[in-house]
Amino acid sequence: MEALEKLEQRIPQLLADLDNLKAENSRIRAEAIAEGARAAELEEQNRRLHASLAQEENARNEALKRLDALLRKIEEHESIE
């Protein structure tokens, strides 16, 4: 009988602990979902930045090619004179 009385006394605390664990689990799930959304946003931003960087590099390379062509023209012109 004593064990049964101890169990009866312990049940309310166990149920309260269970409720607390359920609430904490829900909070952690919500945080995980929010972190997942933030991670997806950061991945998209990273993709856009990489694309932008590639465009800038292409524009820079094109400008360098054009400058090289202009320098060759100047050098050719000076060598003719």
C-alpha cells in the first residue's frame, strides 16, 4: 500500500513534468522551423551574392580585355611613327 500511496503522490508532479516537456518540445520545434527559414533565406542571399560576384568578375574581365586592346592600338600606332 505504501508504494501505491507514493505513486499517487508522484503522479501530479510527473504529469506537470510531462506538460512542461511538451511545451518545451513545441518551443524547440518552432525555433527549428524559424532557423530553417533563416537558413533558407541565407542560402538564397548567398546564391544571389555569388551570381552578382560572377557578373562583376565577367564585367571586370571584359573591361581588362578592352583596355588591353586599346593599349595594343596605342602601341601599334606609336611603333608606326
